[in-house]
Amino acid sequence: MGGWLYEGQHGFRRECSRESQVIVVCQDIADLLDEGVRTDAIIIDFSKFYDLVPHDRLLTKIAATGVDLRVVVWAKEFLLGCSQRVRVNGQLFEEVRVTSRVPQGGVLGPLLFLAYVYVNDIWRNNESNKRLFADECIIHGKIIDSRDIDKVQTYLEKL
């Protein structure tokens, strides 16, 4: 996944795990407590995030990472082949094309999910510490005065 993956992302990386994410967060907070500084933490789980990724925007984000154009074309062909149909009370409904959703259950799903970089972009434009595990995020940082609280609130609104 190269150097474009945020260093605070503990998912999809060798020698990283949910446990390593929690250990690093606990150490960060312990360091701030040793300094006698108030710390606020926000825990976010982007529920059903895989289901909400629009294909057109995903492909734009993949292209923006600078990968070979053949990768973008391959991802487009893979995603355009996605369809689904529903069976209710024994009646099978017509098949429809899926225009959003990252396929799960294989190696490609997490890679496409990360390529969409919504979670990978979380670290930008914020001074707080961020530790991620896939689509789960822990944001924490020093609270010295009301400006720090306002920064956190502004960041959450952007997010």
C-alpha cells in the first residue's frame, strides 16, 4: 500500500492490529496525563461504511493516488460488474447494478476501502492525535483552553 497510507492506521498493515492501536492510544493519553494536561478523546466507528462508498468517487480517489492508470481501469471494470438481486417470500426480483458499496469478504475490499481514503484523510488539517483501525477512529488531544475545545468541535463538524 506504499507510503500513502496514514502512519496512524493500524488496520491492513503488517505487525499492526486493533491491540496495537489501543496500546498506542493508552500510551499517548498516559503521556498527556503525566504532563498534567486535560485530554479529550472521541471514538468513531463508521458503521456500514463499506456499503456507502460511491463507485464514481472511489475511482476518482484511486486515480488521485497516482497509481498506474491500468489499476484505475481494472478497478472500474471490477466495480461495474457488481449487481444484486433480492428474494422476498420466494419471489426473485430483477437484478440491478450496484453503484455504491465496496465488496467485502476478499483481499480487494479493504484495499478499495482504503483507496477511497475517507478514513485515510482523517489525519489532515487537525492537530489532535488520530489512531485508526480500518473504519474505526480514536481522536484525542490536549485541551489547554476553550480554543482547543472549539478546534475539536470544528474538526468533528468537518468530519
